Amino acid sequence: MNTIENDLKNATQNRAVIDGLYKAFAVGDIPEVLGAMDANIVWNEAEGNAYADRNPYIGPESVLNGVFGRIMQEHEFFNLEDIELHEMLNDKVLATLRYDAKGKNGKHYNAQVAHFWTLKDGKVVAFQQYVDTKKLSDALN
């Protein structure tokens, strides 16, 4: 298999990993989501996001406690919608989507988001979030 064919195969496999991760998140299967992460994942929330205060999160446990746990504590609901996955070369996947959520303060928001994933050997090794942080801040404060 030549390099281009191999890159395309990896891109398709990486897309499938991220698709599975989003599907697991949608049904609340957090252990499955965490299982898609490398033990040393480097996770960064968008600058200006309240959850960026502990960037970078290193390892799945750090992501669970510092990001997912806080989201669950501060939201009545938090859904990912309109997810589009964009295969890229060099073990990257770009996801464009929206957060449809309601804070426990009663404020609803619908924000435009991009997630930039990096994978190695079928596991997520890095994550970078891009989001309308003003919209999140206005809704949660």
C-alpha cells in the first residue's frame, strides 16, 4: 500500500473512532468515551472558556473530573448537535458542531463549536476545542 492509500485508510479509521466517541457521548456512555483516549491525552478547552482554567488536562481522569464532571454539575442538559466530521491527513479529524445546553441557572444556549482531534494508533492523543466563549460565559454567569 502506498503512502497516500495508507493516509486515506488512516483518515477513515480515525473518523470512525471520533464518530464512535460522539455516539457514546450522546447516550451518556462516558466510560466508552474515556476508553477512546490515550492514557496521556492532552486536552485543551478554548481560551476564554471557564473550563480552560486547568488547561491542559492530561489523561482521561483529568478530562473526566475537570471537564465532563463540571459540565454535568453545571448543566440541566448538554447536547451535541449537527455534528459533521471532516477527515484530515496526519491523524487529524475536525468536527464542526453545536452545543445545545441549559445551565442549572435556567439559561439556554446554542453555540457554534469546532473540535480538533489528533489520534495515534486508534486512540485520541490530543484535543483542542474552539467555541463562542462569550455565548457560554453569558449563559453560565
